[in-house]
Amino acid sequence: MYTLAIDPSIKHTGVALFRGDELQWARTLTSPDGPRIAKEIRWKTMADLVKGALGPAIPGDLVIEFPEIYKRGKARPNDIMLLAGLAGYLAGAIESSKIITYLPKQWKRQVPPEICIRRIKAKLTPAELTIITEPESCDNSWDAIGIGLFRLRRFGK
């Protein structure tokens, strides 16, 4: 069974595919759309990029990080709502048997990206580490890996 994990973003969405509990690939997908494109077109464009990366694989589990508004967060609520719309659009556009969402605080808590990436790397096998071509600066793909590992119970608290 395949598990597709997604860290959605309007411009740079992280995607990781697992077969069984083994990471097959991870990447950051970049939308070519400009800032004046309607949100529905942005959502469709990103969904098409994800489906294109997925190819013929149909995930049993589609795991998506669902955005959250923090009282003291720096993100604007309207931006978070745009991300929530993308998460919903992806859930409807990608064929799967089951859709699971996690809030960031559920799987990674509130740790800085560099600490989160270090924890993710510690949970990967040497073979899995060799297939990751994304630099650590692409935290979207690393978060997608972490979300997938959390779903597969390989990423503890």
C-alpha cells in the first residue's frame, strides 16, 4: 500500500511517497503561478503537479498537514485560510482510500525547522537518506517526509 504525505503550500508544496513503511521519494513542487492568479486556479495547478508527481500510484492513505491559526503566529489568517482551501482541494482531487489530516502541533510540535529536520533524518534508514535530493532549505519536502513517518508510526513525540 502507498502512503502519500503532503505539506501544502500555495507556491512550494512538499510531497513524499511511501510504499509500505519505506520512503520511495520526496520532493518540493513549485507552482509557476503568479500572485494575481485566482485561488481556485492555484489550487488546481498544485493538485495537478501533485498528481503528475504521483504518476499511476494510488495511495491507500493520503496524509495532509492541515494549517492552524496561532494566536501569536506571524502568518496572516487569510493566508492560513488559503492553505486550508488547498488542503481541502488536494483531498478531493487525489484518489485515495483514506484521507488523514494532522495539525503541525500533532506531529512535530513547535520546534524550529532545523531541529525537526534533524529528528526526521534520525528516523530514516541509510537507504532512504540516499534517495532524498532536496536540500534542508526545502523544509516543505522534509515536513512531508515527517508527516508520512508520523502516520506510519516511525516518528515519535
